[in-house]
Amino acid sequence: MEQAQAQIKTPTFFDVYESLFYHHGAQNWWPGETEFEIMVGAILTQNTAWTNVEKAIEKLKLADALSPDRLLSLPEKTVADLIRSSGYFNVKTQRLRNYCNWFLESGGHEALSTWTTGDLRSGLLSVNGIGSETADDILLYAFERSVFVIDTYTRRLFSRLELISSDLDYEQTRSVFESKLEKDTQLFNEYHALIDVHAKHICKPKPVCESCCLIKHCPYEKKE
DNA sequence: ACCCAGGGTCATA
DNA sequence: TATGACCATGGG
């Protein structure tokens, strides 16, 4: 008799965006005052909570180390100590150095801004320590290219919504998002930020579905 | 004490 | 191509 069962309607990718935006508001990402700070943050936040990255960036600022030249001139030990709170500090020290070398050899932000998105992406990926997601973070948030960033949060949320299958690789997932949305840098910017904020607080590994603004779209009720 | 976090590389089969 | 090991701090 009673169809108290929530009516699941399959939303478009833009519907999900609108719900998230209405519920969470504008996020104004990426947190960072300069393009270079955004790039450093993208590397430091690899598999790491942002709160731990903030501390590291603050230390880099206090040490006046937040520029490619300064970062390269400091001893690795010193850099590692400054970014200690972001975890994997030895690996990330090396990744920052690799990135700074490429960045300077390529002529810095101004020169890189003239590159096509494809060339820029290839260049970023050629740096040891820059993978797909970090490259796309930098492309979208530091170079304002209309590239949709995929992360673990994106996969988790959209597989629970059953809008993507979880066995797609990074490029396939990105391709789905970019084909379902207008190629709009500002949209991609805000959307990725909203997904992360939503997943961080609500669509967690152990989800808090009661307070979820997407509940009317979400088939999730069982285990993964 | 355990799980998770705004990943990526390298060695191995 | 596809797993597994490894990197490491800090908050819940």
C-alpha cells in the first residue's frame, strides 16, 4: 500500500551539482594566494588531509620558502622539516624539487600559460611525482583550464549514486564527467570543490545519509 | 587501537 | 595490466 520508499529519480550530472551548490554554497577553491602556492598544495595533499597541508604551507611561508627558487636553494633536509606535517615528507620533498625544476626550465607560470592544455598536461605528467589527479588540480586551479578533477571522493559519491561504475580508470571517469557537462572552467572548479566538501562531511566511508541533500537521488542503503 | 586522509611510483608476475 | 609494498603525519 504505502509507497513510503523514497522515490529515486536518476539525476543528471548537473542536477547533482545544483543540489550540492544549493546545500553547501560556493566553496571558492583552491585555497591559496598564488598559483605557485596552489601547485605546492596539490603535491602536498596527495593522500593527505588538507589540515596537515595547511600547517606545512604556513611553515613554508614563514621560512620565505614558497617560491621555486627558494625551494630549490634550501637543503632537502630543511624542506623536509618544513613540510613534515603533510606526511611522506621525504618523498614530497623530492617531488617538490622535481616540480620546481620542470617549472623553471619551462619558463614559469607566464610561459606555461601559453601552452595548449594537452601539452601542459603532458608536461606536468612528465614530472616524477605528478600523477593524473595532481596534474589536473594544477591545470584547473592554477592554470584555469577546463579539466574535471577526479579523486577518491568523486568516485565514492558517484558510484553510490550509481552514476558511474567504480571500475573505470581515471581517464575513463574524467571522460564521463567532461562529456556530461558543459566545458566550463568555473563549473568544474566549483563542482570538484563541492564533491570534496560533501564527501568529507557526509558521503564518508561510513556515510551519514540522514543529512544528505542528495538522498532523493541516491540508491545507496546497503553496503558497498 | 584502528581507520582515514583532496596519490604516486616502483617492483613483480 | 594489475596487484602489492611503500611512503608518514595527524585527527577522529
